[in-house]
Amino acid sequence: MDAMRRSVRLNRLKELLRGRRAGYTPAELARATGVSVRSIQRDLNVLQWEDGLVLDHRDGRYLLAAEERLGPLDLNLQEARALLIATRLFLRYSDELEPHGAAALQKLAGVMPAAVRAQVQASAEALSRKPFDADFSRNLMAVTEAWAKGRSLRLSYKSAGKARPKEVVVDPYFLEPSAAGFSTYLIAYSQTHEQLRTFKVERIVSAEMLPQHFELPEGLDVDGLLPSAWGIIWGEGTQVRLRFAPKVAWRVKESRWHPSQEIEELEDGGVLLTISVASLMELGRWVRSWGDTVEVLSPPALREELGAEAVRLARVYSAAPKPAGRARPSRSATSARRAV
């Protein structure tokens, strides 16, 4: 069975189990998903031992343990629309499949008016075809469970650019998506570093929920940390002044890019955008996306960095393109040849 198809089926099994308190026999689940009872037994093992789903087995029926259930939502159309858009954005800006998000989108499709239900279901199915990373899904589940239960986590974590992971113990405070990095971040107090830090979930090698509980600090305001962030990195802000060309001024004025922004119209039809951000690295990616329609006026460090990069790019593109050459074989292909 294809991994993607199996992933969709696992989501369907979760949806079925959450929809009937009395649970299902393996034969009933097999008929509902169009596979054999043996396949269902394997799927149920995956749900329990790999995905961490807590199931009870009574009188030949599988049902969700009480702790797995959350209270029902009573949504009006506009509330359902807001959740649908938020879930869809999360799934679109994640570079791999998040099965629980896809399952949530399927549930939202089920409560939408008939005129749009099929369209939302088709969207959920399309977003379910992304590559499935079992490690990422398992780690995100462990982080979510520890966050919800107020329990500390032991992470094996690979920092940016590092080859080997290190062990850290953290208290999970919040989960925050980042569209710029196609990533999900854990905001947590690191007991190892004795400070508040962010951890990219995609870099977590393994996550283990620990028995000890933690209390959120009095007056903690996670959203209060983020106004200085362009993406996910917060801290003391640096003032940045950007001059945009007249031909893109309308686009700059059209959006609110940052809570600190100030826009000034210039005599030539361009605009001056002034913001204060904690990370020039995060902002730099966005500035580069505007090409030659933007000029960094300050700070000098960012201006010099982009100027030096422009010189290097000019050297690359002023010369004839070099032949691509033959691609190096992948590690798996090399291993296969050695095996033969």
C-alpha cells in the first residue's frame, strides 16, 4: 500500500473512531475503508504505537479512550470559515503532510453547507497528498500532548547547521507556525539553557514526554513577545528603512507587513517603509524577494550585505552559464550497486 494512500486511510480511521463512542470491530473498519481486516489490524497498531493514539479494546471493538476526546464545537458559518482558512493556510505552508490537520479539514468540510462541501473535501484530499514524514508527525504529536498536559519534554534536537543532535529538557509554552520558513516552531523554556527559546519542530529528532509537570509563568504573554519578530525570532528591534520604487508602491501600501511599520509617500511616487525588527536575517529573505525595486537605506550592515551579494550575483550572470555536468548518484543508488 502506497505510503500516501495509507496516510489518508489512517486519518479516515481516526475520523471514524472519533465519530462513534461505541467504537468499531476490525471488520466494520475494513468495510468502511475498503481494505482487509489484516490491513486494519496493522493500521490500528500504527495508530497506537507510532501515532500515540490511545485506544481501548472491549468485546472485540476498538474505541477511543476517554482522554482522547475533546468537547464538541458549536460553530456558525463564519466561525467554520475562519477555522477552515486557518487550517488550510497551515497545511499549505507546511512542507510535509500533517495528518491531523488534514483530518481537521475533512471534519470542517462535513459541517459546511452542501453547496461548498464537495469543494472543501476535495481541497482536504489534495492537501493530504504531500509527502508524509512519520518522524515529524510523531514528534509534533508528542510536543502537542506535553503542551496540553503541562508536562516537560526531553528533546533530541539538531540546531541549524549542526550535524549532531543534542539533548535538551524544555517546558512547552506554545506552538507557532512560520509561513516564511514553511515550518512550525515550539516556544519553550529550556531548562538546559535556563531561558526562553524557540525550537523548529522539523529539527526535533525525538521527543519524550517526562512525568514532571510545569506551571506557566505568571503573566506570560507569548503574543507580547512576537511584535518585534519578522518571523519567529524576537528580541530588541533594529530600525530598518526601505525605499521602494514607484512601480511597486501600490503593493507596499496595500498590506500591513509588520506591527511597527510606517509608510511615507515620496515625491517620485515611491514609498519609504520604516520598521523595527529583531532579526535582519529573517527580514533579509523578504527584502531579496523584491529584487531591484527596493533599496535598503539602513541599517548599514544589511545594506552592505545586500550590496556585496549583488556584486557576486553580477559576476555569476555576466559570464556564460557553466555546463551542469553529470549528477552524482544518490547514496541509495550507490548502496544498491555495491550490494549487486
